[in-house]
Amino acid sequence: MTDAHSDAADAPAKRLFIKTYGCQMNVYDSERMAEAMGAEGYVLTDRQDDADMVLLNTCHIREKASEKLYSDLGRLKPLKAERPDLKIGVAGCVAQAEGDEIIRRMPVVDLVVGPQAYHRLPAMVRGEAPAVDTEFPAEDKFDHLPPARSGHAATRRAPTAFLTVQEGCDKFCAFCVVPYTRGAEVSRPAARILTEARDLAARGVREITLLGQNVNAWHGAEGWGLGRLIRALAEIDGIERLRYTTSHPNDMADDLIDAHRDEPKLMPYLHLPVQSGSDRVLKAMNRRHTAEDYLRLIDRIRAARPDIVLTSDFIAGFPGETDADHAATLRLIERVGYGMAYSFKYSARPGTPAADRAGVDAGVADTRLQELQELLTRQQKAVQQSMVGRELTVLFEKPGRLPGQMVGKSEYLHAVHVTAPDAKPGELLRVLITASAPNSLSGALIEAA
Ligand code: SAH
Ligand code: SF4
Ligand code: F3S
């Protein structure tokens, strides 16, 4: 985040510190809030202790994630005692879920703003709007937030960017808070997405990751689905790579699968969470598909794009999960072969349907989580190792830790370290992969013939 500016040339800039927890959508939202506050004369700082305002953009997905907010607020108490003018704001999904309860529990907090009310943040900070706003307004917040350029067309951006195209969720998986914290599914209009993407391209962005809680449920006027949107985005000069996340198996339309075959700018990587390999558990989770449905879908995706790297999320110890259910999940993982996956121990979330169900013994859940992680780590290693000896294209992002080294991402989203003293961020260069480390690859530039 480097885009907040002070428009008020004379007044000394106020400093805004933002801490972002949770998913990529929060990262995107934090950037939008920084831009909105930039118009109010705030510039970003990476030092909390000299900030005029601290904004915590929170995540509610698991208990641990939301408890982080309270430990951070506890640490802010002495700072606020020293400098009562310091403004403390809480944004994001905990703000939505807990509202003014946060101020009751932590009086150091000045304002609470839910994810659908960010456009009102500047007025809240000026004291011209209520200090707690967790409404789901009828209007689209993105129509009121300043566009990405924020009046500073020349501002360069990193070569990769997120772009939210869809928000909210109507799926109501039994464990999940997102439908409550982010609200109903809303798709942004294609025209606005294309404008934002052109603007990003003009500012040096080469790779866009489309974001949505159910990104593949995106739909536009005239029956456009995400596949059609991706084809339109691929026509923008300067945009070389497209990705999207997170998808739901039930929304993988044929057109989107076809785009993986036909659209070279759509990268061969797909995060398609399945959560469990047991039909009984999938049913109890309200996922509305079976393990076999998912495996058949994976076959179709691989038929369209054989080299695609697949990733997923898994939950260990969902209420009612038996050893046999867990074994079915391990079998599904064996059958798919993932490039990477996140696995989480089930966390009961207030207000969700599964919250009242009798949980699995914590020790048992821990053991299952460990087994999932061992298998998934083995698969990740194997997929990374399979890249060694291959020639890939790397989009360079930034200098690495060693002198002359640059770091970028391959088509398959692996971080790649390359000695390339002349390469600039935003360049796409051919690289021979020479080695695989636990979480990255290394390679050597292939000299252009
Ligand atoms: N929209 C995405 C995921 C959103 S949340 C999807 O449909 O898959 C990201 C991940 O957090 C989920 O995929 C799930 O694995 C995990 N998660 C969500 N709620 C959880 C809970 N209550 N306990 C443990 N993990 C959870
Ligand atoms: Fe949560 Fe399920 Fe919606 Fe994903 S699809 S955000 S897991 S309710
Ligand atoms: Fe967390 Fe909200 Fe994202 S709960 S995962 S920040 S949608």
C-alpha cells in the first residue's frame, strides 16, 4: 500500500497505520480505505507508534483470528493513554459481527465500520457520521469509494494487484461466518471492473487476481459469467496474467473451464476448496455436492488444462466427523494431488448452524489436522519438485535478499528466486527452474536467443 496521498498541500499530513488480518479481500479493502483516507489528508505509515490513526481491518473466520483483535487492542491501550488524540478504528468482519460490543469491551476504540460501510469512513473520522456503522446499505460501496487512481493517475503500482469483482456469499456452509459478515452475494458491473483493470494496467500492473468470496458466482448483465469477464480482461493491453479466487465447486461453469483451455492469460492455477472428502460430512456442512461430484469436476478442469495446479482448504474435526470420514478426506487428497492446501482445525463460530453441534475431541481433531498437513506438505513438495528442470515464465516483483537477486512468481504461483541484476519489477522473463526449497523455487534466466 503506497497510494495514500495528501491532497491538502499546506496542512501537515496525518499518519494512518493499517493492520490487515484475514483474506485477500481485506487486503483489497485496506487499499481502498487508504485511498479514501488519502483524500482526507492521511498518508500511510508503517509505524503504529507514530500514527494519528490506527485502523485494524479484522477477520472473524476462526476464533483465533478474531481474538487477535482484542490482544492488539490491549497493546494499544498505553499508546492511547499517552496520546488521547490517537484515533482507533476497527473495520472488517469482526466489526460487522460484533458492532458496538467492541467499544463496550474496549473503550479505546473510537469507531467501528463494517465491510459494507467503508465509503462512510471519512465522514466517521470527521465526526460527521455515527461512530458505529455495520449497515448493509442498498448502494454499492464501491460506487462511493474513490476509484483506484484516486486522482493520481501517475502513481505506479506493484506489478500484481487484487480486484474485487464479487462480494458476499449465499451458500451458508454450516461452519462459516462469511454470509453474515459480508452479506448476500453481489456482483460488480463488468464496465466498472474493466475500467478499474485498465487503470491498473496504465499504472504498471501486469497481473490481476479477481477476488470474491464466491468469485466464480460472479455474473454480469447480458448473461456474462466469470469466463466471459476473464476473456474481456485479457484484451486489455498490459495485462499479461489473470487469476481468480476463491471459487466454489458448484459455480464452476463450462465457460470458465473452457477459459482455462483457451485463454493463455488465464494462469494454470485454481484454488477450489472442498473442505472434506466424506459425503456425510459434506452434507452436514451444507456444501451441496459430493466427493464424487468434486472429483468429476477436477477431471473436467484437468481435461481442459492438464498442467493446472490445484489447491484447496480442508477442515479437520468438523462436528460428527468420524475416523472413516477423515480417511475419506485423505483418500480424496491422494486422488487429486494438490499443489498446496490450507487445513484448519474446526472452530465453532457463534451464530452459525454448526456452532451448537457436539464437537470432536480436541486431541482427535489435532491428530487429524496433523495427518492432513503431512500428506498435503508431501504433495506440495512433489509438485514443486516436478517444476525442477522446466522452463517457466516468471513475473518479477521485487529484489530478493541476496545481492543481484530478484523474486517473482511462476505461472503456477510458486515464488521463484533468480539472479537477475538487470531485471525490473513487472518484467516477464523465461527461467530454467534449478531447485526447490520448502516454500519457493530457484532458477536461472534463460538468455533470449
Ligand atoms: N469462500 C471460500 C472460503 C472462505 S473461508 C469457500 O467457499 O471455500 C476460508 C476457509 O476457512 C474455508 O475454506 C474453510 O476451510 C475455513 N473455515 C471457514 N470457517 C471455518 C471454521 N468455522 N473453522 C475452521 N475453518 C473454517
Ligand atoms: Fe463460507 Fe461456504 Fe460461503 Fe465459502 S461458500 S464463504 S465457506 S459459506
Ligand atoms: Fe476473514 Fe472476513 Fe475474509 S471473516 S476470511 S476477513 S471475508
